[in-house]
Amino acid sequence: MMLPPQIIESEDGSHTLISPVFNASYHSTKGAITESKVVFINAGLEYFKSTKDKIAIFEMGFGTGLNAFLSCLWAVENQKELIYHTIEAYPINVELAQKLNYGLLGGNDSLFQCLHTCPWETEQKIVPNFSFNKHQGFIENLETFCTYDVIYFDAFAPDDQPTLWAESMLKKMYNLLNHKGILVSYCAKGSFKRTLKDVGFRIENLPGPPGKREITRAIKGDK
Ligand SMILES: C[S@@+](CC[C@H](N)C(=O)[O-])C[C@H]1O[C@@H](n2cnc3c(N)ncnc32)[C@H](O)[C@@H]1O
């Protein structure tokens, strides 16, 4: 039997998990919530704040649900409509999710838990302006006709999962985006950015969270 991921506390007080499969942490140990806000909320959602009222997001790797939770809070706070689709190959169980402290730290634990207890494979209205669909499966096998404004590319690091950072996968991400859509990642490795450029993205280097000098925003369609 596979061991479940283990909870640890990161430096900003928020939890993260250590994966026994990949021997890697789900977030920065310098601060899970801090990293998620800088990389996905600030570099991702905020990019469209003044130009779009409805934003479609695809997340690679649902994991703890932290990015989905922060996005939902952002939607409520900013009165935006979010369509949030996510994929996960190794879902954590509901009992483990109940022990994570994101909901308590974010002031809405029932909303956080709802992301874990709601059914997979169907569109759910978590709140009226947050439409959510989680799909269990491997990204390698994903087939969809949906397209998105923002991709949260939140795979484990290239050294842990090299195939997920290969050109064929990043091309697949490019094709999932609408014109002028963006992909955001905590990774700023040169090889990653070169591959993004090769598949057609323009790259922006943005300041990272504690412990990380830069993060990456890749923009489709205006090279
Ligand atoms: C770095 S963690 C990020 C988790 C998540 N975004 C969060 O905030 O907790 C990467 C996630 O991708 C999942 N994953 C790994 N390989 C995958 C694959 N081939 N297809 C889909 N999900 C995968 C892992 O199980 C893990 O939950």
C-alpha cells in the first residue's frame, strides 16, 4: 500500500505536504500560502483583473487544493466569475485534507473542505461566481476541447518529473490557452524558459516569493 503524503509546517505557518511518490514538497517550505499568492494569484489572476470579469483557469495538479481555495477567495473579494478546472493523478483523501490549515488561516474552512468533499468529474458551483471541476487522471492523457485564460502549471520540479516539463507537454499547455492567455509557474529554470519560447510563448521574469529570485509568466500570442 502506498503511504499517504505527510503534513509539515512551512515557514509562514501554513501547511504543505511531502509526497512519498516523488519525495518532494507540494509547495515552498519557505511559505506555502505566500508562494501560492505570489505565483498564482498575483502573477496569474491579477494579470486579468482590470480587463476581464470572467476568467477560465486550468490547474496542473490539484494536490492540497490551496491554489483553488485562494482563487475562490479572490473571486469573491474581487467580484469576478472564475471557471476553475483542475487535474490530479494522485488525489489526497478527505481525512488528510481536513487536517490542512488553509481554511482556518483563510477564514473559511467550510469553503476549503467543500473543494475536497465535492464530487469529481462534474461542474460544481462552490459559490455563485466560482465554478469548479476536478478531474482525476494523468495530464499526459488529458483530452479536452476547453480553452483557458490562465494555466497554473504546478507540477513537481523538473528534476522530479522531467516528462511534465518536456516540449510536448508545454506545447499541449500552449494549445489549451486562449489567444493572449498566460501560463504561470514557480519555476524559472533556463531550460524551461527556452522550451516555452520554442513552443511560441513570450516570457516575463517576475520577482519570486522568499527563497526564490524569479518566477515565470509565459504569454501566448504576442511574441
Ligand atoms: C507541486 S504539487 C502541487 C499541488 C497543488 N497545486 C497544491 O496547491 O497543493 C504537484 C501535484 O501534481 C500531481 N501530479 C503529479 N503527476 C501528475 C500527473 N502526471 N498528472 C496529474 N497530476 C499529477 C501531484 O500528485 C501533486 O498533487
